[in-house]
Amino acid sequence: MIKYLIKVKDVKEALLKKREYPEYAFYAGGTEINRLNSNLKYEGAISLEGLGLDKIEVTKEGVKIGACVTLQSLIESDDIPEYLKEAAQFCASRTLRNSATIGGNLAFGSDDSYLMPTLLAAKARLMTSGLTSDGVFTEDNLPIREYHSNHDSFSSTLLVGVVLPKEERVVLSKRFAKTSHAHSAVCVAFGAKVSNKKLSEVRIFAAIKSTGVVRFSDVENAIENDAFSSSADVEFAIANAVKAKDDLTASASYKRYITSVAVAQMFDMTKGGAK
């Protein structure tokens, strides 16, 4: 439970306070920090309120989403593509969606993230800010896959926004859980560019509870090279690639099954819609 809250005037001051108090958390919606039985234990936090990180803008690069934009705001915005609105609705509680932020969901790095697989499949980019060892303020714009692959190395930086690319891209996602409010067993996403009945820049990710958010690179490459004759081949390849564990959300075998079937269905839907 948070006992001490530091308010700052801009992103640089937030980073300076984080360096001064490394044991404090950046605080936006606070849904995970304040959740009953949360694994996150912080007595202090640095508030991101009032830093202008709660806006959605259409720019020449694409749709720019501030890190403090809530999941409900994503759903209600006319500028957000349907695939991300659907992923935001994986969080079934409107009360929670009114507090939970896109930045918090990504920064937490949960193995049942609502948004990470979908944004990875969409080839989103992230805007981050940090401080060098001698205190120089830095800004970066990087592919979300780099943030995902090296998540721990970003612990001292601040995620300030997400950019959805302008390029036309099919993005599909599916969540599997015992109930709408329960932790998901699997959240899987499939993304690709489609041209002349061919799929390119394929991205397949799944958040598998007790395993993590994983990428199926070999299957992506095989799809791009037309190595599969049917969706059954895709299903078989994913089933053999999934690493899963038994837990309260589902058995390992069920996670393997639902992940492989979901990816095969998404492949069929994308391929079937190819022009």
C-alpha cells in the first residue's frame, strides 16, 4: 500500500525523483500496486498525474497514445483502431478500465497482459525517457519488441507513450479465461501485412500464464515463406512450440491446445481475407 506520493511537474523531474528514490514506483492508475494480494510492494510512488501523458493524437507517424491513457479512453476514442479497443475490453471491469493505463499494463510486464501481445502483433513503437549516468535527459523511440525482449533493462526509464503505425495491417487477438474477470490462461495475437494473397511481416505472440509473453518466430517465418499448406499445419507447429505449465488458470495441455487452435484460426481469417 502506498504511504508516500511525490508529485512532479514534468517527466525529467519524475526521472530525477526515481533516481533519488529507486525503491519508489511510477504511479499512474495504480491498479496493480493497490490490488489485493498484489506482488508489487511499494511504500512510496512518483505520480505521473498532470504531465500531459493522458492524450491521444493522430500524427504523421500514426496514432500517438500517452502512457497515462486509460483502457476505457482507448475504447471510447474514435482514433483508436478496433483491434486495440477489443484488447482493452479483455479487461472486463469498467471500473478497472477507468483507472488502468496502457503504460502501466506494458510496464508491469505481466504474463497475462491484456495489451502486450496485441501491440507486439501490431508492431507498435514505444516512446521512453531516461537519464544518463551524468543526469542528461534522453528520449527514445523504439520497437515494442525491443522493450519486450529486454524488459528488465528499462526499469530505470519511463514509458511515456505508444505509437500505432499508419501502415495497413491485420491484427487479431483472443483471450481465454475461466471467467471474464479471472486471470487469463492465454492471450494470443496475430498480425500481418496482406498483399496479393501473401502474408508478410507476420508477428505471433501469446501471453501464457506462468510462462510469459512469447513469440513464435519460426512459425512466423514459415508462414511468410508459404511453408504451410493449411491451417492444420500452423496448428501443429504452434502446438509443438508452446511451452506451458499447469496452474490455477488451466492445465499445460489446454494452454497448448487453445493457443495452437487460436493461431490457426487467425491465420485462416487473415489468409481468407487476402486480396
